[in-house]
Amino acid sequence: MAYRDQKSALRTLAALANTQGGYFTARQAAETGYGSAHLKYHLEAGNFDRVGRGLYRIPTLPHAEHDDLLRLWLSSRGHDDRPQAVISHHTALALHELAEFIPTTIHMTVPTSYRKVVPKGCMLHRGLMPARDAQELSSFRVTKPLRTLEDLSTDASFPTEQFERAVVKAVRGGLIGRTEAGALRAARRKVMSGAHPKRRTA
């Protein structure tokens, strides 16, 4: 590759990485014109950092607000190089500013076919995640407020008082409607009485 092409490839890669908190994958690098030899050179020169299997970062670019979540989300990539996880449950509740605490464990929902090793400090929930239940936030995918509360409504270990306050806050903030709040409370009552409702399907 000519020197001019290398500079063009670097600009393209840097622009892409800038939208992902400085991160990029090996496949993304290849698609912008950076092969394994170029990656090796820039790693040895200190221009790129290796942060995971097939995942790199340009250290001169600014970190995203939730860098740890973005890195874990990108690390959940499948064979198609697309992240499989969605930030969910307690972590999503905090991101939507509905939590009364800062969770010490990162919760993510992944497909039932997910086979990667669970990262330290993470809890994986396996299940269906329709596209309508998630949204993009800070360059990664997170469950929408309603889906987040639906997930927590069936978690008997989650304090009911905190759940109720989160529902009230979501209604007041216009994140969910009163009818949806009523359904959430009904689902919660069934769980706490020992009857576990089935998860909805796509």
C-alpha cells in the first residue's frame, strides 16, 4: 500500500474509532485498509493498544463516558463482528437514572447461544432481545426503560421498594405510561406471591 493510502486508511480508521470511544476491531481495521502487518507495526510503535481479542484502541482519542461498558459491549462480538450483548437490568436502570444505587456488577443480556467467557465483574442474562426493546446510548446498546423495568419486575431479589420508586420516577419522567406502570406492578405482585409470569416473545 502506498504511503498516501496508509494515511487515508488511518484517517478513516480514526474517524470510525472516534465514534466508538477510540475502539476498533481487527475486521474494521481490515475494511478500512489496515491489514495484519499494519496492525502489528502500529502496536509495536505504541500507536494502537490491544485491549482484547481482535479489539484495539487508539490511545490518543478521548474515552467515552461509559468506557467500561462500551469495551465489554464490543467484546461480545459474534462471528459477524457485531456485538451480541445489550446492557440491561441493574446497569440499565442506573443509565436511565432510575436507580438509587451505583451497581457494582455489570449486567448484560445475551442470546442463549452465547458461548464466550463471562468477563470478571459481569452477570450475563440469557434470553430473547427484540430490537424494539433496546436503544443506542453512548455508542452501545442498552435496554429501553420499559424493558429494563420488565426484567427487574421478575427479579425477586431486587428490593420491591426500589422497584416501585423506579416505576414512579419513570412515569414522572415520561419514560413509560401509567398503563405500563400498572402492568409492571401486577407482574411484580405475581412474582412476589410465587407465581412467575412468562417472558414475552418477539
